Amino acid sequence: MTHAVHVLSWEDDPHAAALRWALERMGVPVVHSPGLAQWRGDEVAVEIGLGHAGLSSATDAPISVWNRRPKARKPKPSLPEDQAFIAGEWRTFYDNLVEAAAQLLPSFWINTPAAAWRTENKLVQLVAAREIGLAFPETAMGNDAAAVRRLAQGGRVVFKTFRAHAWQEEGGLSTTTTILDNDHLPDAQVIEFCPGIYQRYVEKTSDIRVTVAGNRMLAVRMRRRSKEAYVDWRIHVLDEDFFAEQITLPAALEQRIQALMASLGLVFGCLDFVVDADGEYQFLEVNQAGQFLFLEDMIPDIGVMRMMASFLAAGSRDYSVVEDATLNMAEFRSTETYAALAHRLRLDEPATA
């Protein structure tokens, strides 16, 4: 199949389903696979020689490959004594595919598996931001209580986990973003028990989510209607007091964002910033497979679905956004496809991670 978009993600991924609907409305065929090791089927091989290299089942290179949220291959049932060996072989084979995928399949990758894997490293992100000159809160990563206490001497700190997580507690969700001060830090034994991310707390006025797709980006400011900022806006998007607006970023910041993306080898990402009391944008992180369609629940005419569908269909950093205003989440939610998906997944809240 020529001029197709190939999506790598789990079967009922809402973002993959929404973009497949949009692309097919645009007349662009879509192929969906769970991951690299299930490329168009249960069997996959890399065929390589002096004159050729590629995936055996990839007869026609897609115009673009959206490396959305792929899943590693699960081994088939086997004898108990063979399970560890077979699982290790699949894991190692998958790692091989991740490193070489962009060379084996010369399509436009969003993002290449190797860059995506590397960018999941929070420390790599901050090192790149530092080299580019993006401001970010002073940070200590790890389980050294002395380092955390030194950081806290300058004011309050924010504790975050390396991986997103929330605990269900009485009265609602408890997130992993916690504000600490020097007088109420956990005991050293608690800090040393598990590594974490500790950052100097920024007295912020708002949060900024920037969605970058190639050479285009959309930025949204989020805060309370009372103009106060949330500690963690992600768990408040359904609050009556939640307020969001599309903004234009300073040109110098846009240039640094694109420089960061290039440094990390990314063509797509969702970046989080906070704005401090002096109006400076402080970088927090980039999620290379972040959620973005929830922005249309906040700002219906923002056009993020149209932007992403156009990007996938173009297979290039430079592209024009289609003018079809019906390519939006409201229209998608009126379809039988969405109704069936929502029933299977019991969708009732926007995904924001």
C-alpha cells in the first residue's frame, strides 16, 4: 500500500483511533500495528546483505510512521524451562529493531524509535536544555538526602517521580507531584529508599503546554480563572475554575524549543513549561509521545487534530494544515467508531499525560 500512514500503538489507543478517522476522512490510508515486532503480522524478519536491508514484510515504505505508543512483542506460550530464554531473545531482538528501525524502513518517522527511547530519559532532556540555554528549575535527581537538603536550603522544592503515577485515595486521586520545604523534608532514610526528581519550586503564574509537530507548534496557557496557578494542572482540567487559552510564544523561545527538539532528534513532542513571577518561561520536560487531543476540549477551535493529521499525511517537517474544520474531536465523538471505543474503554476523562 503506497502513500499510507503506519501507526504503531496498542489497538484501542484513543489518539491513534482519532487520527486514523481524520486521515481516512482526508483520503489517506492508514495501517495500524501494535509495534515493530508485529509489523503487519505475527512474523517479522530483518533481511540484510551488501545490497539490501529492510523488514521482510515492509514491501511499500509508508509516507510516515507514527511511533505513537508501541508495545513490545509478548512471547507465545512455551515450556516453563524455556520462558526466560525466549522472553530475553524477544526483548533483545526488539532492542535491535529500535536502534536500526529508521535505517531499515526509510520513511518519515514521528519519532524514530531510537530518539524516542533516548528522550524518555529525564536527565538527557535537562542536559540538552542546559546546553541550548533553556531556563529550568535547579534540580537534584536520585536518592542522596544531602543533595536534596542543599537544594531545599534555597526555598521549597517539588518532588516528582520519573514515571507518571497516581494513587486512588479517599476523596479522589493523589498525584506524585508534592511540594516540600526545608522544615518538612522526609527523613534521610525515606529519601534514600527510592530515587526521585527534586526541583526548586517555581512561584509560577501559569502552566504552558506546547505541542510541536514538525515546524509548527501550538501553545496553551493553563491556570485558575482567579489567575492563580495549580500545583499540578493535569488533575484539575474538569474543574469549573480551570481556564485555558491559546497563546503565541516569544520568538526566541520558539527557536530554543526547535533547537531542543533537534538536539533530541525529535520531530514531535509535548513540552511543559511554567511561567515564573518575572514572566520567564521555565522548561520542565518534553513527552515525545504526549497527549494533545484534550486541548480541543479546552479550546474547541485550536485545530490540533487538523495539524497532526496534516503532519502525518505530509511526511515532512514542512507542511500545510488542511482547511477542513470538521476534522476535530467533537465530530469524531459523534461517530460510531468513537461510541464503540468509548464503550470498550469507558472513556469519561480527557487524557493529558
